[in-house]
Amino acid sequence: MRKSIAIFLLSGAFVGAFAESVADFTKENLYENASKEELLQEIKELKSQVQELQKYKPADSQNNGKDLQDPQKEEPKPIKLSKSGIFLGVGVSGIGVRSGAGGESIHYGIVPITFRAGYQKYFGNFFGLRLYGESANGGDAKEQDENKEKQGKLNLHSINLDLLFDIKIPQTAMYFGLHGGISRHWLYHQNILEIRNVDSQREIEIKEKYRDVNFSINAGASLNVRNFHRFEASYRIFPAKFKGFSVSNSLSILYYYVF
């Protein structure tokens, strides 16, 4: 029994030593049998693989650099605001009227509320044209003494065409503007003269109505804020005479918003 166990152990040791010697032999034969050309070819293939991997490193590093940039250092993109568009506005005007009724001269000043609506088109940032309608309503004035009362009313409607010129104010979002143009007017004017006789308690009312179509010349200045808000002072000159009455040049102060 002891002899069999010893024989088994010796055979196992012999098999293990034989396996290790076979493995060493195969490794040595592999390197010895491999030719220089095969080794060089393998080295070239490894170099080409390394070069392919290096192509992707700069792109990744650039992207990582961009992603890591401080967003506060990025320059803000300028916002382009259009100055062209439909606009609506409101304001007040001042105008003087000289007329008569029943042989009496009537001279007064009125301040009608003015409404404006139209469209403006800019060719660049400095020059533009606008076409708009304007209506000045509610002008009413009274003048009276002991025996007489004089009352006048004026409504003025017009279609206007203006040339616009804007100058950028440095380091702001504002423009200083000038404009000039022509207008076509439809005007309604009414005078009422009331004469009271205190002794006989009689009252006489004389009405005079005038309608006329005429034209005027427009000129003025404005302040444009961020291309949406426009504050304007406009002066209107009436070179031609009206039928039965006369009006002075008018001054308007308006605000309008561009959509």
C-alpha cells in the first residue's frame, strides 16, 4: 500500500514538471520561430492604432475647454429691434382760430385731443417714411360778456406723409429724430353767437358753419426709445387760407407706440 501511494505521488510530480517544461518550450519556440518581418508588421499596426486614437484627443480637449468656459465671459448677442411697423398715438394740439358770426369778430385758441394711427418703414437705422392719419377733435372755446356769448368749435382730420431721419445717441438705446412732410386736411369749423337783450329778454342765436379742404407743412423733432416708444413735438404750418376763417400754425405734443 505504501509503495502504491509513493508511486502515485512520484507520477503526479513528474506530470507537473513535464507540463511546465512543455509550456516553456512552446513560448521559446513561438518567439524564436516568429520572423522579424512579422514583428515589424505588428509594431506598425500598433503605431497606426495609436495614431488613430490620437486623432480624437484634440477634438475632445477643445470641446471640454469650451464646455468649461465661464458663461459670464461670453459676449451677449445684440438684440436687433425693428423700427418699422404699425403705430398708434395720442396727444394734444394747440391752434388759434379767427373768424366771425353776425358781423362780430371771433378770435380764440383751442386745445383739441389728437389721435394718430399709421405705418412707418425704415430703410436701415437712420432714414424712413411714414404714412398716417390724424384726427384732432373736441376743440371748443367760449367768450362772453354781459350781452353776448361767442362759442367756437373746430375738428381737423388729415392724411400725412413724412420723411424721418434718426441719429443714434451714443451708449444708449435711444435715437434723436427729425421729420418733415406734407398733410392733406379736412376741416370743420362752427361759430355760435348768442346776443341777449336784457330789457326785452330777447335772445338771438347766430350760427356760422365752415367746411374746407386744405394742406399744411409738417416739421418737428422726436425721441425714440428702444424703437418702440416715440415722444414727438410737431409744428404744423398752414400756408393757404381757409374759406371764411383763418387758423394759426399749430403745435402738437404726442406719444405713440410702434408694434
